[in-house]
Amino acid sequence: MQSFKSFYCLFIILCTLSFSCKTEKKEPKQEFSPIQKIANTNVSLAHAKKFAIEKTGDITVITVFSPWPDADKNFTYALIPREKAASITLNRDAYDAIILTPVERIVVTSTTHIPTLEMLGVEDKLVGFPDTDYISSEKTRALIDTKKVKDIGQNDQINMELLIDLQPELVIGFSINNSNPTYKKIEDVHIPVVYNGDWTEGTPLGRAEWVKFFAPFFQKEAKAKEVFALIEHNYLEAKKLALKINKKPTVLAGAMYKDIWYLPAGESFQAQYLKDANANYIWTDSDGTGSLSLSIESVLDKAANADIWIGPGRFKTYDDLEKASKTYAEFAPFQHKKIFSAANTVGKTGGTMYYELAPTRPDIVLKDIIKAIHPAILPDYEPFFFKPLL
């Protein structure tokens, strides 16, 4: 997905090498070890399962359990207030990175990170991004246009010279597995890389709650709590409305890519949207948290008479669908003009807004789907992502 194809860099970690050095301050040093984490105060997370936040005194410890599927280790990061750094000694071997906060210069590597920075009001801390054309947000595009955010190459070919010149304090990384030579190069020049695994969460609200993962790097925990509480409230209220409807329209999803039809498995977060919208998703009983790979014949056999078709991939018009495959026209939603697509909501440079914004705004996605399948529930609502196919 487009949203997971961008990489950013920030942080001169050389300053962290001085944490254990002597200082002229009279304030006694605090010493922390992994054993002391037993006494930590856990930060409450209502939906996210793939990370944890613990606090011990001035230290915030963030643990990422699943930066990619089947990860064989956890990643642990220690955050220290900048003004306290001289008085704290940490066991460096216990952490994958040590970060001074609040971070003033950051690089992120996925467009999905952009809305989170904006929600926290720290988009001005962004100094670099791989392939900035993918970014659609008007606020961040303005920073790109004024050269405050530099394009640092492609996600797997970061311009290391430019990255070093930007002097980032931190790079928020995204990876699909543990083999990423680009991040190793970044760490080799003493710029810390912190892995973000929001995309491995199993529910829409779980993904959105990763705003609380970003917040401690900027000392914005209170803001993150406020932002997520509103998103959660909007989502649950919309779900409550949808569940009052007795009739559940049958729903088809996905489309073909190279003769294979990809659609959400029954345990995926996409299927959770359909469940919460009170839809009868045809593959709701299938196993798996990812996508199902099916032949078009098997999909036609099972879903030819579906009421609604949600998310037909990249297709923007009925003509586009029929040109790609005449079989698409055999589905009832095609014939009755009941197909809804997110492909027509794009940014200034052509990026699909759904891939950038949807993970942080599941409340909008759910309302869009409810509007498509139960239009009477939200009569005055104007969909943002999923609109009628043209």
C-alpha cells in the first residue's frame, strides 16, 4: 500500500553518548536498570495490542511487540526529558535506542505518520520524508513547498548524505520484515531508528490509538489522549447507530490484481469495519487477518447478487472496471450502481487520501461505510473516502 512506502530520518544521537558522563550539576544522577521496570506505571491502552508504554520517574519506556508480522523480538526505546539527561544513567544494552525529548527534528517513513504529527500539532518538527509526492495533506504539503521538509529519496534508497545534513534526532521506521539494510545504514551513522507497527494491529481503533505511541517523543501525551478519545467516541457512536438496523445488506469487497481477486479475510481490520457497520460481509466467516486470494470465478459464484460493493481497488469509474474485465459488469452492484470507492479522494499530487489518513481516522471510514450501506442512518453526512463510483 502506498501509505507504507515512505521513509524518514532524524536525530543526531551523538548527544546521547554523554548521558553517563560526569556533569557539573550538583543534582545526583538517577540510575535505572531493566529490573526496575517491574515498578513502572503502565499507560492505559484501550485497543492497541502491539505496543506498551511504561513510566519510571522521568523515564518513559516504549516497547513495540510487533513492528512486522512474526517478529522474533520486541523493540524497546527509552525516552528522557532533555533537561534531565545529565542526571540520568541508563544501561544502554537494555534499549534499542535512547531518545531525548521533546524531539525537535524528526523523519518519518510512511504517509500514515503524517496525520498523527498534525493531530499532535508537531508537523513543524518534520524535516525529511522519502518521496514527498506521496504526501497529500495540505498542511504538510505547504511545508514541503517552502522547503521546510526535504525529499530524501525512496524508502529503500535513502539519500544518506542529505539525511545526515538534516541532522534528525529520530527516524520513525516502517518495515515488513527484519531485513532492512537502509535502517542499518541510518543507525550506523548514529541516528536512532524507532519502529512503528501500527499497521499490524487487528482493529481500526487499535491502529488509531498509535497516536499515543508518537506522543511521548514530543511530550504531547495529554493531547494524544484528547485526540483519541474523540475519535473513539465518534466511532462507537456510529457503530451504535448502525447496529440498530435490522436489515444487513450483503457486501462484496476488493478487486482483481493480475487475475487474482484480493479481498479482506474475515478476521482482518477491514472486515471489522464491515461488521461494525452492521453489514453482511460475504466472507465474514473466513480465517485470517490479511487478504484472501481468490479467482474471479469463485467470487462471482458467491457474490454475484451482492447488494453493495465496497472498495474496488484503484478503479475510479464504471468504465474503468469494465475495461479491466467484462466479468465485473456481471455483478449486481455494478448493474445497480452500488459500488463505492476511495480512489477518487486524492491529494494535490495525486496521492490517495485513504491510504494516508484512514488509519488515524477510523471514525470517518466507518461513517462512510454506514452511509453507503445504510444511507438513512446518516442522512446529512457527506462521505470523505468512500464515495459512489463515477
